[in-house]
Amino acid sequence: MRIATKGRLALLLAAALPLSAMAQFPAKPITFIVPFAAGSATDQIGRAIGQGVTEQTGQAVVIENKPGASAMIGAAAGARATPDGYTVLITTNTTHAANEHLYKSLTYDPVKDFAPLTLLGKGGQIMVVNPSSSAKTVGDFLAQAKQSPGKLSFGSGSSSSRIAGELLQQMANVQLLHVPYKSNPLAVTDLLGGQIDMMITDTATGLPQVKSGKLRALGVTGQARSPLAPDVPTISEAGVPGYEMGYWFAAYAPAGTPPDVVKRLNELLVNATKAKAAQQFYAQTGTDAASSTPDELAKFQQAESKKWGEIIKKAGIQPE
């Protein structure tokens, strides 16, 4: 009887071990790979979410910026990471909805190489020029572009930024020169220096420059004006009817991450979107808070990939 009792106790202890291990996860710092430069919107939300995770777990979250190649360098690093829950990719529609339609070959598979965790937010963009530009409105800029086809330039450091510019060309029937950058903040630097004429960037990156007077806002890409910049018209109402473009943030783990670890990470990340640091990011950048289950993110990503593919095809962009 005593032997049977001991055997049963051993079985119970063995069964409890996975739960105990999960209760202790994470037992060391977590790395957030951000495939864009420091200061980008993705970097900002990554740091805010990381702070929320640290508050819950007591473990540090290390931000590792890996910009370049339209975010493919960082995405590939996230895909190759050990699938133990200690490396998370904080990314956008650039890597997981647009790139597969913009490039003939990727260094990662946006579906097979990742385990979806949760959405983190959705946002709009803002069309900006240097204050020295004679363009005071979207109409002014488009008129200048029509007078000098292919001479005015626009910069982009993400697929969202690039497609926003490409869509503007298509819908307004103008020709602009595209100048690619590793990240939107780098494009903003050149816009401030007069090396490029315009860019459409995420509000988290562009709006602070507008509020400080370093850049001039011509329009926003959403269906409605931003509450953070109510005097800036939508591009649609400013001369390009029907124009609309946005972006989203999400978190992914490498494929093969154990389901219980995925569940735990989802809980930590969703709770982090409700924490003070994330709420400040949403409020200050005009980003809409968002979260989801892993399955919901997988379905959302599939729908977004189809949508972005249609936009890119309609814009006449050939895969590079």
C-alpha cells in the first residue's frame, strides 16, 4: 500500500512539473527583435510592451534592433531564433503581409516560420514635407508633381510607407521618384535635410516632428482626421478621394515554440497592451490599441496578406 502510494505521488509530481515550469516562465530575460531602427514606431511600441512584460514577470526585456532589407534581416533573425519563448519578433504588416508580394524571394516564410502571438496595435500615417517646401497642401504637392513628372521624390523606410506613396501616385496620376531607407526615422532625417521632397510615415515617427515645427503635415491617410492633429485633413478630403492606408503591429515567436509557452506569452503581451507604458504610446501616437488570440492573429494576417497583395498588384509594383 505504501509503495502504491509513493508511485501515485511520483506520477502526480511528474504531471505537475510542466505547470510548475510554466508558472516560472520566464526565468530569464526575453529578447524582443525589432526589424526597424531605434526610434521607429515599432521600436517605440516594442519598448512599451517590454516594460509591461517586465512589470508582470520581474524579468528584463532586451530590445534588439535589426533594421534593413525592408525588415527582412530582423524577420529572418526572429525566424531562426531558438523556439523556447525567449525571443519574440515585434513587427508589422511589412514583414507579415506586404513583403511576400514585393519580393520574388524572402529570407523567411511569414507563415511557416512563425507562431502567431497577438496583435499589438493599429495605426495611420501622415504625409509630411520640409517646411521650406512651397507645397502648403496635398493639392499643391500634386500640382508640382504633375508639372515635373518623376522629379519630386518620396522616401520610405517600411512597406507601409512605400505602398502609401505608391498608392498616392496611382490614385493621383502622378510620377514620383522613390528613395528607399532602412527605417522611417532615417528617411525623416533626409527629409529634414532637404535630400528628399516628401514622405508618408507612421504618425508615431512623423507627428512629433510636425508638432515641433520641423516638418509640415499635408494630410493623414485614415478615413477620418487624427484626434492628435485635427487641423490636418485626410488625403482623401484634400484632393485624392477614396485614398486610405494604415498599418498594424503584432508579435510572433519562432515556429516550433511549445503551445504552453505560446499561451503564456500571449497572456503576458495582451496584459502589457493594457499597462501604463503601452497606453501612453497609444495616446501619444494616435495608435489604436489592439490584441488577439494566436488563432485570431493568424486569420487576420491571412486576410491582410490578401489585401496588401491586391493593393500592390493594383499599384503596378513588380516584385523585386
